[in-house]
Amino acid sequence: MPTTALPPLPPDNDLRRMVHFSAGDGRIWLSGQRMLLVHAAALSALRRELMNTLGPAQTRRLLMRAGYASGQRDAQLARQVRPEATLFEMFSVGPQLHMLEGAVQVTPQIFELDEAAGHFQGLFRWDHSWEVEGHVRDFGPQDDPVCWMLLGYASGYTSAFFHRPALFKEAQCAACGHEHCLIEGRFAHEWPDGDAMARDYDAESMLVKLDELQSQVQTLRTQLQPADELGPLVGRSHAFEQTVTLLRKAAQTQVTVLLTGETGVGKERFARALHAMGARAEKPFVAVNCAALPAELIESELFGAEKGAYTGAAATRIGRFERAHGGTLMLDELGELPLPAQAKLLRVLQSGKIERLGGTQVRKVDVRVVAATNVDLEKAVAEGRFRRDLLYRLNIYPIRIPPLRERTDDIELIAMHLLQKYAVQHGKRMAGFTDRALLAMRAHAWPGNVRELENLIERGVILTPSDESVDADMLFPHITVPPGATLNAAGALEHATAPTAQATQLYETLQSSGLTLEGLEDTLIREAVARAGGNLSAAARALGLTRPQLSYRLSRLNERAQT
């Protein structure tokens, strides 16, 4: 798409609405990403320290890589904010964000793209570069360009936007005496010295070595972590490490283990990991949910039954204890086991022998029992629902699995693990989580623990378009932006919340109309879509939403309309 006479940059109202100053809690947001308002002098001081410590060449490459990472993050917003705009308008998100972030003034001069031929050329004028101002102030006029972080941003943004390597070089720089800076970008393969330019973004040898050492340490940690056929357990919090320590000590013994914890904490995963770490790892692991078995079938399920032992027993049935011979038997939801079955279970635990229902032959079984419950067994004993002697027999080595709210340092690790899992399962590529999504997950109480987290992550993967980051409202539909301020067209801070008089009027309108808050939201969404002629992107911009956010709310609206 060759473009000789470029149109002016589109209005940036949609981008300014994404900048949110939440002074009450000390955070600034750009869409779902946390930002910092940093003194240019502080960055210049850091740059000066790096120059004096590492030298110009190393500092240049380090800052270029930092800018590259920043550009990649901003590229995730481009197609999301303006999905139905022209290619130039979508691409302009990067230059406009660069200006909004105070880095440099950008004036596009050439923008050409022929994806079929693998051709891209972009020529952009830069004025008021913060890097030029700081570098010249500290080191004087230069012979070589100095807009290193800005150049990295342009390369990172363009590469992520087109999903193919693109590199920019600074053709002229104001630090070298030119009136303004000028950068030119092409796809990497189009540059004759593209390989050399790409090496600027390679990690330094020292950093590579450190990264290799870190990878080796992580590999060793993974090997030491308890694991099952689904992989290692994920965690690094103090509560998790305490539980894992107890698990490791038990793994090398034959002690009966009692796992306690709330519903959804992953007791079966821990039980499987315990089995995998011990000497019985090559033998069967059999799990049975005691709460899911009908009372009249529990004994035959656990201990087996001979043919004709009860009505319908047309063949001999091998019980779970026999199936787990040599291995591990997990009795999940043990607190729901009926009292008669508890008595027989106690006898088996004490003698290591079973009798099939309707049989007379005593069979020796070699089984390690791992019991799990979310019931307070002491309370169940007091209420007469659980045998005290069985509790004493099981409670030799109790391990409490901590709830997710006590493992906040593990939430991001588990969430990333689940994101990769569900992205593969649903055939999507995900860019990760926004900072706001991570913050929301850490703040959530997680009454459903890891199981609830699994459900939310899977929903987030389904709702979020490929190559984008999962935002907080994709995980928690009713999440709201904290009160604060945003930027108006003049660049001044403007309260994001409605003034008191407007709020009063809105509230009175809501009361007089008989609408609920949910009904008012539905009405506003329908009106915005109607006024935009069905253009969801335009309607989303009018409501201050992204298109995926509006699509999700529309789907909920339609679901409610059908019920």
C-alpha cells in the first residue's frame, strides 16, 4: 500500500481516554498497563551512569532493547483500539502513544507497505527528543545519533504490529547538529546490513551468561519440585514451600498422609505429586471420590465384591484397594464416608488385609493411603459423623494445602501456566496479562481457589483476541476502573468521575425510569450501537471501551434477553 501524500495523524481522543491517573492509590494506567511518570532528568542520570560504567556501545544496545520492549507492549493496543480503521490510522497508535508518553514529537513522512512482496518503508521526523536533550546536556554535541531508546521503541512497535522483524535506523540526529532527527524503517530482510542491525537487540555476552545460569537454576528447581504426569506443581510462596517440604519428607516413607484444605486447592495434584516422588512411582495411583459414590456401593468399590454378593453383581468386582496394590490409593472427600464403611476402612488400615463383599478369602494388599478432605474432622467426630479412632489412624502425618489467598506470590506463576495451557487447548496465541489483570488477580479473595482461577483464565483466553493481553474485565466482568483523572484534548487533567450535580441528575433519572443499573447499561449499549450504525468499534470508542469489551457486554446482553 504505497502512500505518497500521507493524511494527518488521526485524533488521539481514543488513546487519551486510556490514560488514567489514579492518584488515590498512586498508579497511572495506559489501558491495562501500569505506567510511570518519571523525571526526564532521572532517566538522563541513569543514562549517564550506564555510559560511565558500561561505555557508549553497551549502553546504546541496552537502551535499545529497553525501548524495543516498550514498543512491543504498545503494539498490543494498536489493532485493539482501532480494529476497523485504515492501516495507517492503526499504525499511528504507536507514534501517537510515543508523543502522549512525552518521548518525542513524531511526524510521518513516508508509509509504504506491500505485505505480499514483503516490503515496508517508514520515514518519520522526530522533534524534541528527550534523549537528544539529555545526552547533549551531559556529553555535548555528538558525531553519531543518540536516540537509542526511541529507536528501539520504533523497531519493537513495528515488529510486533506486523508480526515480523522490522528495524529502524537513525538517518540524522539533532544531537549531531541537524535541525531534527529522521528515522527510516524497513523489514529486517530489506536492509543490506540487517543482520548487523539485528545484533543490536541481542543480549550482551555477560547478560547471556547470567540468563543461562538462571535457566540452569530454574531447571534444577523444576527437577526438585514435586511433579506428576501433568508436570511440576507451580509455586514459590512461603506457604507453598512449607507444604512442599512436608510433602518431600513424607514421599520417602510409607506413612499415611492426610491432606486438608478448602475445596479447589488442588489436593489431588499434591497427592499425585507425593506418589510420583516416592518409591511407588512406577506403581498404580488410584483416586476415589468418596462423596460421589452411592452409600450402597461404597464397600464394593473400595474392597471389591464376589459374584452374586448382591443383586446385580453378575461378575466378580475388583475393588480400589486391589487395583492400587503396590501403589497409592487416594481417598478424596473422606469426611463424607458413611460410618459402616469407616469401620471397615480402619480395619484395612490396621491389618493391611481386605475381604471382598460376599467373599471369605482374606487378601493382603500393599497400599499407601492418602486421604483428603475439606471437612473439619475434629468437628465431625464431635458431631458423631466420623470415627475418632479412624481420625487418629489417619492423622499421623497431616499436610494442610494453603488456599490461594495465602499464596499471592504464586498467582502470577499459576496464571501464566494456565494461560499457556488454555491457549494451546483453544488454538490461540496470547501475549500475556495486562498489569491491571495481574493486580486484580492478586487482590481477589479466590473463594474457589485454583479451580476458580482455572475457570477465569480459560474464560479470559476465549474472550481475548489472539496476540493480545488478557485484561482484568475479561477475567472479572464487573470490574471497574478506580476513580481518578484522565487527559483532555488540551493535555490537562480532567476528573474521570462525573461532577456531583451530574451524578445527582443521573441517579434521579435512574430512579424515575424504573431501570436497574444493569438495565441502564443495556440501554446505553443499544443506543451507542444504534447511533454508530452497527459499527461496534465506533460504538466502543463512544462508550470509552475497547471493541472486545463491548462485544463481551453485548453477548451478556443478548443472553439476558433470551432468558
